[in-house]
Amino acid sequence: MTVADIRRRTAEAMSDAGDDPKEHACMRCQGPASHSEMSAFGARCRRCYEAYKREPQPSRRYAQGGKQPVAREVVQRLLDRQTSGEAMSKAQLDFITIAGRRTYPELRQHGDPE
């Protein structure tokens, strides 16, 4: 048996499996849905997928771990940590220098260069 024969038989077997009219259960309503419908709509039937699209979705900004701090809050936290003597990485110090000093000059600490 050659590699070409193996590839031909594999292609035939895979094309036969794709014509399977067997229906599957929707993961949401457990109703019947075709294989192509399940693939297109994330294991849901069309009716459940349309209902899913109408549901309010969480904002991406808040979806992971709650409300994210704004840059000003991050700069202030880093300045507070620096003032307390905590060891800081070069990236944190660079962020303070660039974002803190240029964008938020009112957050300057005593003794900072102008």
C-alpha cells in the first residue's frame, strides 16, 4: 500500500463521515440540531443561538476580574509604593516616568526633577 492509497482511503472515510445526517442534542435546550448547525453556532441550535445573541453580554473590560483601574490610579499606586521604599522593576519605574510625569504632572513627588 502506497502513501497515495492511504491518503485516498482517508479522504474517502472522512467525506463519508461528513454526509452523516445524524442530529445531535443542543447543549442548551437539548433539542435536535444537525452537525453543521452545531458547528456553526457553538454547539447550539439556531433558535438557542439567536436567543444567546439577544442576551446582554458583559463588557470585555469588566469581564475578567471586575473594574479595571484607570491609568491615573495605577500611577498613584506605583508612586505610593515607590515612596514607601518598595523595590520596583525597571518597567514600573519607566511607567512612572513616562505616564506619571508627562500625563499627570500634579502627581509629582517632592524633589522630582522638572
